[in-house]
Amino acid sequence: MKEKIFKNFSLKLLSAVFAVVLWTVIVNIYDPNTSYTFSNITVQLINTQSLTDKDYSYEVVDGGKISVTVSGPKSVVTDLKTSDISATADLSKVTAFTDYVDIQVQVIKDGQVLNNVEAVPRTSALKLSIENRDTKTLSLDVNTTGSTASGYTVASTSSSPTYIKVTGPTSLLESVAALSVNVDVSGAKEDISTSADVKMLDEDGNEIVNDALELSCTKADINVDIARMKTVSITAKTGGTPSDGYIITDTILSQASAVITGPDDLLGKVDTITIPSQNINADGLSADKTYTFRLSDYVPSGIKFVSDSSLTVTVKIAQKATKQISLSASEITLNNIQTGFNAQVMQGITFTVTGNDNVLSAVSASDVKAGIDLKNLGAGTHNVTVALSLPDGITVVGNVTVNVTITAIQQETTTESTKATESTTSATR
């Protein structure tokens, strides 16, 4: 048996070697080795919690997408797709002393790892930016857009939740200045309840969109109360007396009206907002003084202000001056003379006025209107009060009176007729 095996042994060995070489040649001819580079392969991050659990945040700086060269039998390589290439980076291997992590690649076809091919990444490591992870809590602002229906306004807004947490890298977190939601109130006449997306804003009001920042709540339930509004006037009364030689020349309000809103029954009770005189005491003043009020203190509870709810009242004080003005009898108007009577002012009037020296110096008789009321006065001479209309800031000192003679028109006619008859009789004699 051995003789048969070792007979022509060298020839048999040469035949075996030749067969192996021939097989290799045939294989390479019909299924040769080849290589192909797959681009834009996304590196999957695994064990990310190993960083987040330590309150670290991370950002991929370089190596997030790589190219991989696969070498192997042509029949296998040419059948591969980009999705068959798996690239991973294990973040559990990142330490405080390094920000690089190796990239591992595999070829997985139909759920099976292919061991007869070789995959080599062009980029061998992933570079990370690692920093502390922090959280801050911000209130949620509700912004309304558009205009309500005419005669209506936004009375109040509310949100649930009221506060929201923002978590992320410290450097990014510092850029978040506010959280807000927008609600459109165009044409609204009734209350609005809706859900709205929460937006992160920087100091300039620009929206921040960054996946590295996480919100504890991305949507909020919003209520917008819509109410009627009303415009009411504002008045202020002054009390007290300035120092000797000084007068109040004017009272200036920062606004003459206010826009309010609230339940209809309360709105119906408010037509004017009045600041009482006891709250604006001018006693002893010798210079201008400004008072500040909260208008909400002078309206029923439940009324809210659409316009500015703060009011300033400036009491203008000036040194008092006097001046005498004279009017002739013809410059005094006679009013309400009874039918059948004549009235005549017996003399002109001279009276004293007081006021701001600058205003007073420009006042003349032509700026004054004088009149007397003769209602219910019969024949005779009467001393009546003269009503004077003076320019703003000017007041008259004391009462001004004048004598008026009233005569009956019929009596005057009869007397003249009697005198004429007596004259005719005397001439006849």
C-alpha cells in the first residue's frame, strides 16, 4: 500500500500544488478581489448615557460622517449598499482626558456580519466637544398676535405650565433669554383656549433652534381672556391754598382719558375717573408740584387698564399779580329785560383781576366780556352783579356790581302824551 502511495510521489505532489494554484487562478479569474469606497456613512453613537449621566453634554466636532473602503470578493463587494456599512463610536470609552473616540466599522448583510470582507474607515476617530450640562427654569411668556374685534381687547393671558426647564450645554444655555408662545387673536370676541409650541428666544427676540437644548415641555395650554373695552375721561381736582402772593395757574394731567376693560356690569359704572381734591393739596405751595397716582385705586375692583394706568398731575404755581380793567357802560351786555321795560346802565365799571404776571400783562378790556341778568327785575334802580368772562388763568377780585335803571315803556309814552295835551290846551287859551 505504501508503495502505491509513494510511487511517483514527487509527481503527485507537483500535481497537488498545481491544482491549488490552478484553483486560485480560476477563483481570481471568475471572482477576483476588489475594493470600493462608500461615502457619507453616518457614525452611530452608542452608550451616550455614560456622558449624560455625569451631567456632561457633547457635540460632534469632526467625524460624524465618514468614508469606508471595503475590500473582498467582487461578487460580494459589488452587491453591498451604503446601508450595509455600520460605523459606531462607543462614548463609554471617552474619559475626562480625551475627547476622541475610535470608530469601529463592520459590513452587515441581511443581519449577518460578513467576515470575508475587510472594512477600513478613512477617518479612524470621532472628535467631540464635551462640556458641563446644566438646567435653568424660565417663565413662559404668552404673546398675542393680530387685533381683536373692534371694541374688544385682551384682558389677560395664562399658560399651563407657567414655568419650563431648559437643559443643555452651559455655553448654549446662557444664550436662552426667554421662552414664549404665540397666540393669534385676530377678530376675537370670545375667550380663546388653545395649545401652542414653546419657542426659545435670545436677548434680541430671535428664535433659537438647537437639538442640544432640551425643554421639559415643548407645548403649553394657553388661555386668552377677551373682554370689552371702554374709553373714559380723567379729571383731577385741586384743594388748599398756595402761599400768600401765589396762585394756581394750571393743572396738567399726563393723560386726559384712559382705556379700561372688565365685566360689562362694572364698565357701566365708570364714565369718569376722578382724582379728589384732598389728594392734590396745594396748601403753602410756592412752586410747581407733581403728584403721581395709580388709576386702579379710583375704579372698582375687577376693572383693568388697557392704556397706561399711571397718572401724573402737575399743579402749576406762579406769583400773583393784579391789574385794574375798566369797561364803559356800553360794553356791558343787558340780558333778560322784561317785555315793556327799558334798562340803562348808569355808569361804567372798574375792577381788579389777578393772575400770572406773564398772562396778566397781555390782558386788556377787549379780552373781557361783561353781562348782567335782569330777569324778574321791575321798574326802578337796581344794584346788580356783573358776570365777567375772563381769559384762562385770570380771576376777578371780589364781586363787581353796577346800578341799572329800569323804566316801563308804556309809562314813558303816557307821560309824554299828557305833556303834549297840556301844551296844546295852554296854547288854545
